Amino acid sequence: MTTDKFTIIIVGGGIAGLATAIALHKPGREIIILDQSKFLREVGAAISLQANATKILRKWGVYDYMANNGGVRDGGFEIFDDKGNLFKSVVLPKDSVSPRLVFHRVDLHNNLLHLATHPTVPDCKVRVELNKKVTFCDSSSGTVETEDGAQFSADLIVGADGIHSRLREIVIPNAPKPQPTGTSAYRILTPISSLEHIPEAKQFMKPLTTMVIGGDRRHVQETTSNAWTSEGSVDKLLQSFAGFPQWLLDVFKETSSTALWQLRTVPPLPTWIRGRVALIGDAAHAMLPLRGQGASQSIEDAEALGVVFDEPCRNREDLESRLQTFFKGRYERASKVQAYSTETGQSEGGTFRDPMEFEEYSTGYDGFQKWITSR
């Protein structure tokens, strides 16, 4: 492994997989990204990268590219009750070198795809193979087979194939399946220009996150640089939020369509690694979108793999030892963030005493190397 080309297969071309490709850019490497879709593209609405993730973007030298291509610097939070009364406002520091960035999910994915497939180091090759649904993986030999009969071999295999991960079943026989939580989320995107006639909706014009909370329902609005809508029923959306401020319902009416996403979760796994295979992102620790840490934790996973594989591997035993280090260093932290996301923001008891304690824990992360040196 110290002289031959080091080959890496990444199963999944989403945020976690592409971030991992960026983290693993090194001379003498071949990175193959396998994705089951025919066209590597994302759908969805707004998505945020918290400070713990934007620190990593700076470390990789790609922060400015990301921020200048669809990233909107979040200025803070405004939280309203279901009567439309503002009851909490949080201003984020303007001088932070690692601010919270909000993207349209398509912009974020496109940025990562460009960076992943255009390595800036010599003798590093990256290619994306589409329409490659993985059906089998031998974690010992490092071979992968896809539905169309193609076979691939690698020194390292990264399972970044999401909440319905096939690689999870390879790492953990009889792995738990995603379970419905009993809650759902509407996802919509509305052009800001269509809101100008709604006086009370002016807060949506600001580069900040707006929340309207009432009982078991909440609306979260983030400003991005693009607009996208998916097919669905606006009428049902309005029915679900009946009783909320009229100006919010007026905002919903400006969306021609929407999508309803069933929220699912996977309990903490006993391990993320087996042989040459490592799980990351939602394949390893699927998170509910209630704390905005899903994408950021995936980027933390990618950064950790980049640290443990910074130098060439000596042999098979060395590779597996590094994966053990990756798992030990990431498991406790990711599991805590996952648990608090599942607890849906309760302010007493649970994993953290209050939301601000969680915020300090999640965004105060300084990278995997610090964990290694602190052991």
C-alpha cells in the first residue's frame, strides 16, 4: 500500500460522499464514486452548514468558493409564537471567520461535486460512476458488485449511501431499518419576490432563520440564493398550519407546490466499520432535521477520514487500525448529536440540559486532529 496507488470506493454521491472525496484528495490515489441515480443531482429545500462544518471548509481551503457560490451567511434567529409574536431573537457574530452558511441543497451539492471531481493535488484521479446500485460488498477483500453486474475493487470502501444504506447491512448483519417517527415535514421554496406584497413577511427578506412555533408544529424559514418547488398539495399544508398567523399562511399560498417528507430515524449502531468498510453520514448516524446538524456531521465524518488517512497505509492491518481510530473518535460525538436531534429539542433532561449547551457542544468542534492529540 505504500508504493502502489491507493484506491477508494465511495458508495453514494450525496453530501457525505462528495465531502469524503474532497477530504481524501492526496497524490497517488484513485477515488471512485458510485451512485445509484442516473443523474447525479439533488432535490430539496434549504440546508445549513453550522460553524463546526464551515471550520472544516476553511481547513480544506474551499470556504470562499462555497460562500461565493450560493452560500448565504446567516445573521441569526427570530422565533415567533403561533400568534405571530416575536418572543426570541438571537444575533450571530458578524466577525466570525466560520459563520453558519445556508444553501439551496442543489447549490451545496453542485459545489461539492465540482470540488470533489477537480482535485488540486497531482496524481489524484476522481471519477463518478452513475446508475451503479450496489448489491454486494465483500468487506474483507474490498470488492463491490452493482446491479448491472459491474465489479469494483478498492483498498478502502466508504458507505455514504444514506438512511436506506445497503452498506449498513454489510457492516452489521440484520442492521436496524429506518423507523417512522410519527412526524412529517413539509419542504417548500418560495421566491422572495413573491412575498413583497405581504408586509408582515419582511423578516423573510433578511439573511437569517425565522421560526414560528406552536404546539407540535413549527415552521422554519431560511434565506437562500435560489428557488425550487416540488409537486404536492398546498391545500393540505394550509390545513396542517391552520391557526397560525395569517401572514404565514399567505406566504404558503405563494408556493405553487410542496412536498411532504416522512421523518424516519435509525437507532445508534453498535459499529460503523468492518474490514475495509466504513459507514459515514446518515448510513452511520441518521439524524432528524431538528437541529440542523445532519450535513455538518457528515462533513465532520469526511474530515476525520481525511485525518486518519493523511499518510499512506503500510498494510491491511494498518488500514483497519486507522478505521478503528476513526470510529472511536467519531462515535461518541455523533451519537450525542444524533440523540439530541431525536429528542426534538427538549430543554430539560435528556442529552443536554438546554439548547445553548447543545449549540456550544456542536459548533465548538475543532476537528479530528484535536481529538487524536488529546487522547
